[in-house]
Amino acid sequence: MDSKNEELVIEIRNLSKYFNELKAVDNLNINVFRGDVFGFLGPNGAGKSTTIRMLLTLIKPTKGSIKIFGKDLFRDRLSILKNVGAIVEKPDFYGYLSAYKNLEILGKISGHEISNKRIMEVLELVGLSDRYKSKVKTFSHGMKQRLGIAQALLHDPDLIILDEPTTGLDPMGMKEIRELIIHLSRDQKKTVFLSSHILNEVEQVANRMIIINKGTAKVEGNVKDLLDATNLSVTVEVSDVLKAGSLISESGWSEKLKGISGNRMEFNIGNQETAQLNKFFVENGVDVYSIVPTRSLEEYFLRITQEAI
């Protein structure tokens, strides 16, 4: 899911928001291109929610600029937001009305012409079409979250801003939302701005990301490039751990060895060194049963944010 089109959908420049002495967002710059699934990451209190509220014009920045679709957000607010869908925190609905009726009312409030067919399309998209007549008060938290995403999609926006969309979902629900985000980007050519603390989810769906801490950007770029630039923690399962250990101790690989547990050896190595290590074992008569990289966005995220402390 690389950015094929260099058209900027979100362009944030030197954005800051101060609450008295607190710098919630401090000189933030973000580029989101058309077709991106853009991961917006940071620990609690990093300034993510404040930034999203500024993107949706719920609060005004202290300084800096935001352009969406190439237009100034605060000058062309109404025309821009007509083409933006969002779910922020916990969506609220009328509990005594059905899922369908809620979307019908919300569609009318939004000022868009929403057909009955479109309401059923978005309910199908989020896996709630079989419960369209059910009162929302009977829904689980995860179902309400999915209904919130359906609401964000009602008017078929080009930009979708999702703030913690998998909150309250079980593993199957999280998988469904992940597949939905990929579908929106890949098949419907939507741009998705995804704020989440579930780093594994972001790693699986985002092509680009930014990590912020204390209101300031720490790193931004392609997810794959950023992760490939870091060392892997690799667990290698071998047929003869004693022989393997002896070979490693007599070679340059000894500096890379982090530990041994049973017939598994853990190494801290670069991406390209994995194949070389495998070749080293095989050529020296040690069978390799498995090689499992454990480097993840979570590990990278922790390293980046801890360095910033």
C-alpha cells in the first residue's frame, strides 16, 4: 500500500495548541497523501486527540496551518468537512431507535442526501446489516463502534479520520475493522487517518505513519522503510543447540547473540543478516527448523518514545 499519488490530502505545518502553560501540540508537521492509510501514533498525552480535534475544527490552533484537499481548513471549513468522515472516541446514538433509524436521522442532520440503499450499504460494510432493525441499546460496545464507522461512511467521504476505531472490539471484530480499512483504501481509494494505541493493528494496515510524543513529531515515513531500518530480534530454532552454540562462540555471530532457551537462540541482527545466519548454520551441519522475527512496530514505538523522554 505505497503512496502512488503524491497529492497531499492533509498538510499540517507548524501546528501548535497551547492550554496556558501546557504545550499539547508543539510545531507539528504532517503530510498525508491520497490513498494513504496513515498511522497516527503516540503514548497517552502525546497530543493525538488535540490534533484530531483541530483537524475537525472542534478547537482552534494557537498557531500553524492545516490544509485539507489543498484548501485552508479554517477558510473553507464547510466545503472541506462535507468530504470528511470521522469517528472520535465513543460514538453516541439514540438507544431506543434502530441502527437503521439512527443512520437515517444522522444522515438528515448532516445535510447530505442519504438514500435507503446507501444506509444498508454501510451497514453491510461494517457487518451490521442483519441487525439493522435492532435497537441500539441492545448493541455491545463493539457493535456501537462499528455503527460509528458506518455513520462516518454514510456520505461516502474521500478522507476518513478514525480515532481508536477498534476500542472495545474482540479479536474477530478487530480483524473485521482491519479488513474494512484495507478495503476502503485499496478498493474504494479512500484516504484513512488512523489514530490508535494498538500498534500491531496499525502495523498491519498502515503504509505510512508518524510517531509523536509530548506534542512533537519524533519520526514520520513509510512503515516498511522505518521498520526495515531497525534491527530485528530473531529467534532461530535449531536441531542441535550445543553444536550451534559452539559454532556461534567461535564466530563473529557471538556479538549478535542475545540468549539461548531450549533449542531456540535469539539474535539481534539486521534484516539482510537473517539469510546469512541461516546459511551459516546449514553450511556447518546445523538444521534450522524456524526463523521468527519479533521486531514489531511496538518495539520500534517504545524505542522512539523512550529516547524522547
